[in-house]
Amino acid sequence: MPAILSYLLVSLFFSYGWRFIIYILIISFLVIRSRILAKKIKFSQIIILVVILLLFSVFTGSVRNDVRAGEKSQFEGFNSDNISYTLQSNFNIYQTYYGVVGTYPGKS
């Protein structure tokens, strides 16, 4: 039963386009698993995880609007334009906070 509920939860997060909650679930599962098994996480494993999450982010970012609208996805594949657009759009979300962080610590 927990596996079915987990699948439904991740499916719901995917359909709403909440990538970062899925990232948190994946990373927390891997950290808890490594702690329980008393294994160290290697740097190469971290790099592989980052690449997989980046590709997942590109895919979900490309199909998010189509999935929300209930339309057929127009995913063009993994290319440098899709990857750079995904990274740029994820960091542009927080532009208003960049100004606040740069201004207010200097005022105290």
C-alpha cells in the first residue's frame, strides 16, 4: 500500500509541475538509505544524481504547460538550448530576492 500511495503522490507532483518536491523526495530517500546502510556517498554518485535531476528538470520544464493544459506534449529533446533555458528560468524566478539580499544586509 505505501508503494501505491508513493506512486500516486509523485504522479500528482509531476502533473502539477512541482519538480522541487520530487527532488526533495529523491534526495531525502537516498540520504536516509545511505545512513541506514552506513555507506558513504561518493562524489561521482553526486555528479550522476545532479545530471539525472538536471535532465529530469529539462523534461518536466518542457512538458509542464502541456500536461497542465491536458494537451499533447511537444518535447523537443535534450539539447543545449533546453538545458540553458531550464537553468535560466529556474534562477530568474528569484530575481526579486537577489535585490533584497544585496540591499538589506548592507543597511543594518
